[in-house]
Amino acid sequence: MTEAEQLPLLPERAARPRRVRGPVPLAETDPVAQVVIDSPLPHLDRVFDYAVPAALDERARVGCRVRVRFAGKLTDGYLIGRTAEADHGGELRPLERVVGTDLVLEPGILVLAREVAQRYAGTVSDVLRAAIPPRHARAEAVEVEPSTWTAEADSIDAERWSAYDSGPALLQRLADPGAAPTRAVWSLAPATRWVDDVAAAVRAVLAQDRGSVVVVVPDARDVAAVLDRFEDAVQAGAVATLTADLGPERRYREFLRILRGGARLVVGTRAAVFAPVVDPRLLVLWDDGDDALCEPHAPYWDARDVLALRAHLTGCDLLVGSPARSVVTEQWCRTGWARSVQATRTSVGERGPRVRALAREDAARDPAAAAARIPHPAWQAARSALERGPVLVQVPRRGYLPMLACQRCREPARCTCGGPLRIAGAGKVPSCEWCGTLVGDWRCRECGDRRLRAVSVGVERTAEEIGRAFPGVPVVSSHAGRMVGEVDDRPQVVVATPGAEPRCAGGYRGVLLLDARAQLQRPSLETTEDTARRWFAAAALAEPGGQVVVTADNALPIVQALLRWDAPWLADRELAERSSAGLPPATRMAALLGAAADIEDVARALTVPHRLLGPVPREGEDRHRGLVVVAREDGATLATQLRAITATRSAQSKTAPVHVRLDPRDL
């Protein structure tokens, strides 16, 4: 391989004399290997040169795993290029060995990894650690045949997109091999299954016998829902799945199937954004506002932004959907980078639910009932709907009584370790959520009172209360750890947390959205966006014309959006408010975690115009957090400078680390 054929984005290297340590015979052609080592240290995020022994010449190919000696220890790495000359005049150590036979680092994925590391001020090795699963030797021995399966466009599914404005035109553009790249953001229509919309779009592309498709969803339950819609492709072996719960061997085997061209459709969770598919033509992301799509480890990338980067780099189509509309994707639509797709007024009128919220006359008629957790209109709607079929009750918290406070002074009840107290079930003793200690003799630190009151009620206590209110009616509870997949259409009450709502084939006759006040008072920038996502997702499960009752004032903008089924309007309003306040996504923000003095040192080293908010101590931690805010057009400069500063600090043994997180959601 010549210098011109090496992987892209490598720095230019000057030709210098090549010297090699020891008498090891070298490869005759391109004897210098360029290696990225697997290290989380920022100052080691660069390319290192190693000599290619003649014995490894044929196996040391671009994209393979290698073992090298670095700082006296054997270290894993990836060979990303081979050249004739090294970039320095020192002695080169030889490659210790080549690991495996597959070229696991595909050129396009390296380009993407570098872009992600640059955007989030991280290291390439941290990104590659998420993109490429750990090697499993037994999985490499499995033979993979290229996929020959061809999809057939489903006319019934395609008709579902007629519920959206410009929906049929969108499918035609996706199916047209000669069309310009399409980037679209769609908000779910009422009484519609999102998986049907995804299936129609995917089949429209794969039916043209061109390229591959990647579908990314928040969790394994959503993966199973997509696989059910592609049973024919699964049986033909044309679908690969990438989820964290597959286990090391199966996950690596699925990764190799994709790499070797054995699957045209990849369905997976967060890390599937890096799936090394052959000729990607369509990238699909569902529920982009779900926190599960944010990588919890450095550099804390977001699947939504990674797919947007990948679509831009490869020129393929991008389709991002949500039950409502995230503020970030609404900004994409406002700037013209993506097109907005939402339900038509006709489909909303024909299939939309009948939404009922609390009005002023409710409080005037009976102030106590209107202020109750389940007000009288909600009980009436549930009783009426149960005469015809199932009713869904959405509760934002799992558990029994997940938050407690002092009955007298309302101070949050805490354990001696500082953790919040909760009650796990009926008749149970309060316990600490952090350390698990039973606290039967609790006393308030502020007023000395021993009485406790519930601040919030969980799904299990709610199911208990509803069971007493409707004797003889079956009550089903669905939440994390005890998920129910589907219920029939007989009269029953289903109490579920957001995201755990079971599917009902004919749609729920009624939907109750409880604890609206508690959800809307959460101290988070994403409060309105997250609440809208939860409410629209639950309301979409109602039958056409079904009753939906939300325990919130009907004058609130979020309730008005639900009444009109107009999530883009709410997202546009939220975006305007954030822009006027100088908050993301109108600006770029970086969270710095560490000692207060170190955070201030990093902020002083920045030359880009910025504001530093804080630093302030983190509750329950021995470190502080500061927020650096810059104009949106300076975001790339901020990431570049923070990356350079952290690399410099990493190389200095006497400086404490400061962790950087670009565009954090948890503000």
C-alpha cells in the first residue's frame, strides 16, 4: 500500500531516515506502520510509528488489530496506515503481533471516530472502544455468506405515510437511487405505531436492491419490535443486531457479519451508530430524546449527533423520529438542514384522541378534587372507558413511595449517608436508596418530627390505589424489571412507567397521564421536552378518538400542543425561549468537572469568547462543575481548544484531571 492509499485524516509526514531497533528483518514495501494505541490519556491521542517485521508483512494490513510495546508494556492498537518513511529519526520498535484476521477498523468508521472525538473534545481511542466490540476468537471462525435477500415494498405500510404531510413524497425520495440525500425529522401521528413507519421507510430503500440500512433505537425492547416487522429478513439471515445484552461472543459475531457484508439491515441500540455496513444508504433513529441514546462514558457522544455526522460524511439519507419533537431536531428544520414531517390536520381530526385537561371551572367547582392526584374528570374518563376495553395509566416513577419528606416541615427525608429515603412496598420500613439501610427510627434533622409523608407516588402504589377504586377490574403493572409486552382488549387497567407501556392491538379506550405537576417542576433544561415526549408516546397508544386525560392546566403550552397534536409548534416555542436566554442548542456548552481551581484554570486557558458559569459543588460528590458557554458558531473552536488543553494537562503529572462534557443534557 502506498502513502496515498492510507486511511484518511492522517497528518502529513516529512520523509526522514528510517532506523529500526535490533536486527529484525523488515518488510520490503512500506515498512513503517502507523498505529493508534488504545489509551484513554488525551496526550496519547495521536499516531505512533512502528516497524513492520518481514514475518508480519502480509498480515499487517490497514484496519487490523495489533499488539505493540508502549512504555514497556504490551498495548492494543489499530494499524491505520503504512508508509515508506517514519516521521522522526529515532529507532522504531517492531510490531509485536497482528491480532485476528479481520480488518475490523473500516476506513469510514475511522473518519467518523475522528469527527466524533473532535466534536466532543475526546480521544479517538475512546470512540473506537464503543465502535468496535472486544475480539472473540471463536466468533472469527464462523463463515459468513454475503446477503442476497431483497426486500419487497409493503404497499400497506407505505399508505401509513399518507397520514403525514409530504409523507408519500418522502418515501419516493428514499426509494429513488438518483435523488439527493434526504434528511427528515418526523413526529408520530396519532393512533400510529412508530415501528410501522420505520418498516415502510426501510423497505422502500432495501426494495431497490441498493446498499444497507442502520436502525438505531433506545433499548432491546424496541429492537425486538423492529425485528418482528422484518421476520422474512431475519429468517433469510439478512439482519444483524447490535445490543449490549448479546454477550461477548454473539456481539462480536454479529459485528463480523456486518463487516463481511452478511447483513443489509442492522438494528441495534446506541453503539449501532458505528455499524460497519457496506454502502450505507439510510440511517434511522427513533426517539432521539431518550437518555439511553447518550453514551455514559467519555467522550459522552449522543447517537443523534453521531448519525447526523455520519449522514453528512457518507451522503446517505437520515430519518430521525420521535413521539413528539426534540428542540435540537426542530433547530435542524428551522435552519433548513432537515425537513419537517408531521401529521396532517386531516389525520389528526380523524384519528386523534379526545384530550381532556383541567380547566379553571374544575377548580372553581371543587378545589379539593381538582387538586387531587387523580381528579374527578380522570376517574370519570377511566370508568367510562373501562366499559369498552383497557385503560392505560402512565405514572412517571417506578416503585411504591420513591420519595419521602417530613410531615411537619416538608424537608426531604434522608439517611445518615445523605441518600433519600423511600418505601419499597406496602407495610415496608423506609430504607435508603443509596446504601439500602433500613431507617425505622427516622427523625427529621430540621424540626425533630418523626412522621413521614409521600412526595411522589410510584407505579406500584398507584396500581394498589386503582385496584381499590375499581374492585373486580384486573390491574396490570408494567415497569423496568417487570415489563409487559402486550395486553388484550378486555376491560383492565394498565399502570406503566414511561417507555414501559404495553402495546394494545386495538388501542387503549382511555389514557390517564398522572403527576403532571411533578413532571413539569423538575429542575432540568429538558423538562418540557421530555414530558412532551412521554405524553405524546402514551397518547399515541389510544384508539382513534379515544379519551386522554392529562392532570395539568389546559392553558399550559405543552397541554395545548397535546390538544392540537402539534409537537413541532411546542418545540419551536421552546427553541425560541432558549435562544432568547442564550441556552443550548442556540449556544454550545461544555460542562467541566473537577476541582474548582482546576476548572478556573481551564477556563482561563480558553481564547474563544466564552462565559463561565460556576464552578459550584456537586451534591454528594467531592468535585465541582463549571459550565462554559459560547456562541453556536464558536462551538467547533471551543471543542478544539478544550481538546488541546486537556491533552496538555494530561501530559503534566502534577495537574489534576478536568473532565469535559460537550452539550450535556443534564443541566
